[in-house]
Amino acid sequence: MKELGISALDDLIDQFSQLPGIGRKTAQRLALFILKSSPEYANDLANAIINIKQNTRLCKRCFNVAEEEFCSICSDHNRDVHKICVVEDIVDVMAIEETRSYRGLYHVLGGVISPLSGVSADQLRIKELVERIQNENIEEVLLALNPSTEGEATIIYITRLLKNFNIRLTRLASGVPMGSHLEYLDVATIGKAIQSRQDL
Amino acid sequence: MKLISLKVLNFRNLDKLNIEIKKNINILHGGNGQGKTSILEAIYLLGITKSFRVNDDRSLVKNKEKFYDITGDFLKETNKKFRIRIFFSWDEGKHVFYNQEKIKTFSSIIGTVPIILLSLEDLELTYGSPSSRRKFMDILLSQIDPVYLQSLKQYKKVLLNRNKVLVLINEGKEDVNGLIPWDQQLIEFGSYLCFKRYQMIKELNPLIEAYYRQISEVSEKMEIGYQSSFKLNSETAEEVNQQFKKKLQEVQARDINYGSTTVGPHRDDLIFYKNNQPLKVFGSQGENKTFLISLKFAEAQLMEKHLNIKPILLLDDIFGELDQRRIKKVVENIQKTDRQTFITTTKADKFKDSQTNIALIKVENGQVIYET
Ligand SMILES: Nc1ncnc2c1ncn2[C@@H]1O[C@H](COP(=O)(O)OP(=O)(O)OP(=O)(O)O)[C@@H](O)[C@H]1O
Ligand SMILES: [Mg+2]
Ligand SMILES: [Zn+2]
């Protein structure tokens, strides 16, 4: 497709093509779809985008996405507040929630240790995790990190920090294929991995 | 494993090639630059997913074209058929298919079609850099053992991260303890690699010696020695693990100083010996060639034993430097084994009046012409 020199269209194509997994061609298709859609739809979409930035923040306790001070999981009285599941990112919370096989709380690290990408341990929310274990009445910490070498390094690092606390420390069972990402794994596999977690 | 048909489009100088393979031994003959090696390269790609000549797939696409497409139909020992297809285009990149299924991680099909290659580049195995000898071990073991391939990939990632941490420690930006998460993994994956390599060389040695004797008809002691960057003399993976761990601790200060990891499988090497002397220094050209052919036969036998599948042999221009007697012995050996073999040569006379299980395939300007 040739660009038509209409700047409103080109702008939208540029914006779309910055989204993960969206190439130039798909961006063009999406932009044309919106061009042809009703004004109401375009308005709703634009508002949804603005809202997600204005009306959300990170949960004060677990750093999951939240509308209030605390996220819906932290404010849910039916959750087991003695368990923390440590994940890399918010998408992992979503993936694990979908399995419905975990009823405890979360802690979102915001990444994994990766010297090559310039991410060191003190840039992650590890200090906050340790504080939670000191202050909340935590009995089990489940390290549900992606099975990459970086995820593994982060598990080793956290395990060393937590080994003197009187808690049960577990990780996902290694049925998870190496090099795969949690968010791409099907729901059943993650559910099974949580049920058969191993002590560290 | 048998390749029963090969379709090639726009690959090197082959624009449209369609070969049915009916014989076990296939002699691809023709003048220089006609496309013989390119055919071997196409078959190699179906097994290994990468070329042995270049890293960049773009140079494999026929000049002025935008894609190449290679399809092979294979017949397993169990009489089951399957298809592997490799497609690459400048726009869409590379895609690998097993039957209809698109393969996400290319390396996951390695070992499906086991391949042993002897190329011109392999002549450098004896004389060239240690990295080529490590690559030789890695390709062989990756085909035999998927855990080896996984460990190798993980090891490389861990190594890069560890080296980065070493630099950071050196610059005072990171604590020595920052090494712990990486050391633990480096030892785990690295000791597996060393252990597997060491075991493999031990298994290869008697086979190499036997093949060398058959081909050369002299009794010489040909042997590969595994040179490890740490003391490695063990029978169990657990011991290798301990030895690597110990050495890594010993050299930690040096590693920090250099900003790189100075011990481990990525620093290991092989030495080829003839009667306890390095072949590199004391071997003739023909002896080196004989050694490498023996090595390839030994590899094939090892692979067969571990996978229970006969590998496909690709032998590029192997007869140079060999005298008539040795050529005859090599051909005899190939005929004995019932492994599908593709041999390129500029002179096919030595096969003209030979047995029925040999197909002579003339390669001319990117086309093939059958003669038998
Ligand atoms: N991408 C490409 N497009 C077109 N031609 C190519 C490409 N890459 C290589 N060639 C040419 O293909 C021809 C065949 O190369 P190949 O290595 O297969 O020859 P060969 O038959 O093995 O010759 P030799 O006996 O000299 O080893 C060569 O002339 C080479 O220059
Ligand atoms: Mg050639
Ligand atoms: Zn929360």
C-alpha cells in the first residue's frame, strides 16, 4: 500500500505500528478500519485509551494494575493473604488468574535481573518484597518467573535473600518448557505447574 | 533415514530443481561452479536449518530473486514418510515446516533428519581455530541429544550475562555477589556440555582408529584428545560439576580483571593425534583427509547407535588428496553401511562401471541429468 499523504491517517498508522506485534501492514489495516468506522466507535476507543492512563495506577502493595490505592486482588477478602506469588510483569498476573488455581496475593517485580539489558537487582521491586515478608504475615512465597536464564538468575538471587525467613519458598514445577514465556503458555499448563510447585 | 525427493527453488544457482532419489549412493558430478555443493547445502539445511557455508540466508537466495524454497520428502526406518520445508524470503524471513506444521523454534527439529557433513571447510578442522572444533562437537551432540542443544543455548546466554557482570564488578558498579546467580547456572549447563563432549570423544576414538585402519591399511594410532580449560577426568556428570565449580572459583579474580570468563566449555579444544603426535604438525595432507573421513564414518556410527536412525552422509569433494587405493576403500566402506550418501566430485569415472546401488547424477548449470 502506498501512503496517500494524508497526515491524520499517516499519524495513526505511525502510532499503531509502535504497538508490540504490529507491523506496518497491520497498522495500515487498523487505521483504515477506524477511518471507516462510526464516529461513536472512534470516540469510545480514544476515550478508553485516555482512561487507561488517567484512571489506573500501580497497587501500593503488590504493584499490579489498580484503580484505587490497592488492586482488586489485594482488596478481595476471600484471598489467602498468607501467600505471595512473585511474577515478572502484570501480564503474568493475568495469565495465572485465568487458571483459577491460585487464591493468594501477588507481587509484581517489574522485570528480571538482566545485566545485558542493564537491569540489576536493585531496579526491581525486590526490596519491597522483603519488606512485605517482614511486615505481613506471609507463610509461602511462590516464585512464578519465566523459565529463562534471567528468570532463573532472579530466582537464585531472591532465594538467597529469603532463605533465613521462616516461610515456605516454592517455584513452579519444571514442567514448563524452557525458553517459553508464561503469557504464551496455555492455561492448563500453568495451572498444573502451580499445583505441582516445588520447594526451594 | 532416506531422502526420497528434493525440490529446490531459487537457491544459489539452482533455479528449479526436482530430484527423485532412488539409490543409496548418489554421485553428484560435474564441472566447477555447476551447483554440486549447493545441492548438498540444500539437503543440509533441511536437517540443520542453517547453511554450513554462510550465516546470512540472503546470500543463499538466487541472485535477483526474493526467496528460496527447499522441500524434502523423507522416509524413516519405520517406513513413515514426512516432509520438511524451509522457506526464506527477504520480506518474511525464514520459516520451517514439518509436514504442514509451522515450527516455532527451528532448533526443535534438529535431529529429525540426522546429517553428517564433510565439507571443504572441515579440512580446516585440523588446522583452524578451536571454535571450529567446538562447533563440530556441538553440531554432532545437538543432533543426538536435545538436552545438549538446550543447555548450549542457555549456556551462551548465561555466559554473556556473566561477562557483563564481570565488567560491572571491575568498574565497581556491582558487587562480587552479583556473580552468584550466573555462576550457578554456568556450572550447571557448562558441566553438562563438558561431560557430554568428553564422553562422546571417548566413544569416537576406537571407531576412528578402526576406520582409519580400514582405509589406510596401515596400523596407526589415530586419536582425539579433549583439552579442557579445567581439570576434567571424570566418569560422572556430578564430578565434572564439582571440577568446573572449583576452577571457576579459583579464577574469579582473573575473570573480573579480564572482564570475561576464562574457563568453561567455550574455551575447550580438541587435539588430533597420530601416534601420540599432533596431526596438525606431523600429518600429511592425505593422512589428514583420511583422518577426517574416518572421523565422519565414526560420527555416523555413533549417531546411529544413539538415535537408532541412519544419518544421511553429505561428502563434498572428498577424494582430492587421496590415492586410488584409499578412494577404493572409502567407497567400499560407504557401500557396506547402507547409509544414504551424497558425494560430489568433478570426476565420476571411478564410478562409471560400478554397482547398481549407485546413481550418477550430472550437475550442469544448476540442472541435474540422470545417467543411470
Ligand atoms: N546466491 C547465488 N545466486 C546465484 N548464483 C550463486 C549464488 N551463490 C553462489 N552462486 C553460484 O553458484 C554456482 C555453484 O556453486 P557450487 O558451490 O554449488 O558449485 P560446485 O558445483 O560445488 O563447484 P566446485 O566443483 O567448484 O566446488 C557458483 O558459480 C556460484 O558462484
Ligand atoms: Mg563444490
Ligand atoms: Zn495489589
